[in-house]
Amino acid sequence: MNTLIIPCAGRSSRFPNMKPKYMLTHPDGSLMIEKALSGLNTEIFDRIIITIVKPHAEKYEADVIMQQVFANNSKVEICMLDDFTSSASETIMQTLEKMNVTGRVVIKDSDNRVVTNITEVKNCVIGYDLREHKDISNIPGKSFLIVNEQGLIQDIIEKQVVSNIICLGVYCFENIDDFKRCYVDLQNKGVAGELFISHIISYMIATGALFYAKMADGYDDWGTLIEWKEVQKRYRTYFVDVDGVLMKNSGRYGKVNWYNNTTVLNENIEVLKDLQKEGAQIVITTSRPEEFRADLLKILAENGLKPYAVLMGLNHAARVVINDFAPTNPYPSGLAITLPRNSSIKDYLE
């Protein structure tokens, strides 16, 4: 029996005045909890357990929403605890007992996406080598793996930069009874402070267990509000005018006009293509009427720009974006950039 457990019983204190972070909506429309599962090979699991708490169900309908989100996935089960726990390891212990979990278990954090192909559940921890991935944020807040030349983990250390390999919050146990035994041992020893899952693995290693390090193929981290806002920034929707921004300005009439003008502003095209690669949506806006759509799309395609949508025939007047804001989509949720005609947009982007 292979079981995947996603603990979501924390207070989400690093995301103040918001829903629990696992319920936040990613810019692509899916919830964080859905994104957290998306990088794994879930086919190998017989059960997928998402552990939430009753206070989140009562205030935010967490149980209802989780059931709706995963209505088409018969493997997903919702485990509801009565109250918040003191640590992720306590959440796991209560989940194991309440849901009668046995056999092989993978535990994964709810606030990141880890791309890794786990085909067989053995004792291992998923890591990421900072020497190969230099864009990781909040490094002091990570846990670190000390790995020997054979790929065996010698120790796992919380919040201390002791190696080049960070732990991504995916922990694999080939026999969850070993986890339970070590959790009880550490509780009996009266370990001070929060008991992390990494502490239990460190104790297991010290008492003879073998754990391997497996490097992930990709990683997106949303552990703090700063990182989540950075994702929202990358996925912005840009409403971009044609004449004077994407193409050298022209109108319906004159020697150079909408019928014969094919001159693009290359630097602006390249900036928008880079934004698209990061996740942004590009919506083209223009006062050119519908009859020019095919020609415009041809020019854009020839220059490698594939807009999300093209709005033709707009008034030749100011364009105003009106949008609501909230802690989950903070002020200002609508921005405007007005630049001199035929100039570069690069210096105007935040």
C-alpha cells in the first residue's frame, strides 16, 4: 500500500488576513494544493490523504472546497483534525492513526511544487542542489541535506546552511511504522521546540536507518508571502496597444497606413515574449477594425508573439482597467503604463 499525505493543519501565519495558504488561488486558476500535487507521479499511490483542521472547515469551508476540487479523483481522502497541531510531525501522527495508514508513505509539503518521478517508495528525501539552481529564495529558512558520495544522507539539518543541497519537503518512508516509533521515542525524550519531520529522519539515520537523496527535476516555492507575490507578478496580464507600442505608429490613412505598415518595434516584441515565457498573458488591444485581424495576427506570428487574446475595434481613446483588490490580490491590482509613442517599454516595467 502506497499512501501520499499532504499535511495542511498549520495556522498559515506567514499569510496574514488570508485564507489558509493551501486554499489560495494560483494565477492559472488552480488552488495551491492542486499545484502542490501536480509535480508528482500520483499513479503509484493507492491513497492520497489531505489533512485539514476543523477551524478551517468552519471558517473557510475547507472540507467542502477540497471535496469539490478533488471530486473526480477517487484516491483523494480528506482527514479532518479537531484543531491545529504543534508541528507537521504531529499532524502526520494523528493522520496515521485516524486514517489507519500502514505500509509505504510519502509526505509532501502543501506550499510548493516539486517535479520528481517517484516510481518506488523507498527511504529517501527529495533535494535540490543550489550549485545548479541559483535562483532559490529564502535560503536560510530551508533545511539542508548532508549527502555522501554514494548518495546516502548522513544528516538533515533545519535552518542552517550546512551544504549545497536543500530539502524540498518531500519525505519517503518504506515502512511508516519506523516513523511512528521514532516520533514516540523523541516525544518521550522531551525534545524542546517544534518537532520537524526532518528531526525524525535525522533520528532514524542516527539509529541505523538508511535514507537516500533524490534530486528533483523542478521546484516552485510558495513558502512565504513574498514568494507567492512573486508568482502573481510573473503571471500578470498585460493589455498592449499595437500602434506605437508593438508596431511603428500608423493610422488608416496616409502613405504608411494599416494596409501596408509591417514595421514592428523589435525590442518591445522581445520584452513581451520574455514575459510570456515567465507565465504572463498578453492581450492585444487596438482601434484597428476587425478587417485587419488576419494581417495583424500574421505579423505577430512572424515575430514569435502569440497573444492570449486580440481585442479589435476599440475606441481611439484612453483605456481604463478596473479591478478589485484584496489581501490575496493586493493593491494595486490594476496598473497602467503610458509611454511615448514608438519608444521602448523595457524601462517602464517593474
